[in-house]
Amino acid sequence: MRLPRRNLPTDRLDPHLVFERDFVVQTDDGNYYFITNLDRAVKARHVLKMVRVEGEKSPKFNAINASELWVNEGGGYKVIWNKRMEEEARRLLLGTTPSDGGQQ
């Protein structure tokens, strides 16, 4: 019997990440915030890491519309996501340029 190839979990936390629909940022005082405009895959990559989120906090909900996500990599925080980086990645994927209005 031949088993299908799969990406195997790299540590004990990985299997649990598959079942989480979303992730939150928890502050030192125990509050938590959903990052509404950040892709789940980006959040999953940085689970359990110290992060800093810059953006606009919702007045009604525990939510932030992020403009930047920073991750502490030991020697300090490094920007790993911002709106400009996302737009550039999207342009590269779609083969568009900023000046062509999204047309291919």
C-alpha cells in the first residue's frame, strides 16, 4: 500500500494550527485583538511569537485594521508585512504594474 505524500507537521503545535480558523494578538494585560485584514497564513507563520501591530483599532470590536506587522526576531522587531508589501506581492503574482490600473 502506498500512502499519499503530505506535508508532515514539523512540531507538536502544527496539527493544531490546521483547525484554527483565525488567530488573535494578545496584549500583556490579557486583552486580545483580531487582525481583520491580515491573511490567516501570515498570522499562522508567527504563532506564539512576540509581535507589534500598527493600525486602526475598531471603536466597537476587539479588532485592528493593520497597516504593519512587526515580529521580534531576537535582536529587535522587523517589519514582515505591510500594505505596500502585500500590494507588491499581488502585482508580481498577477503580472501587473502600479501604473496600468491592474490591467494585464
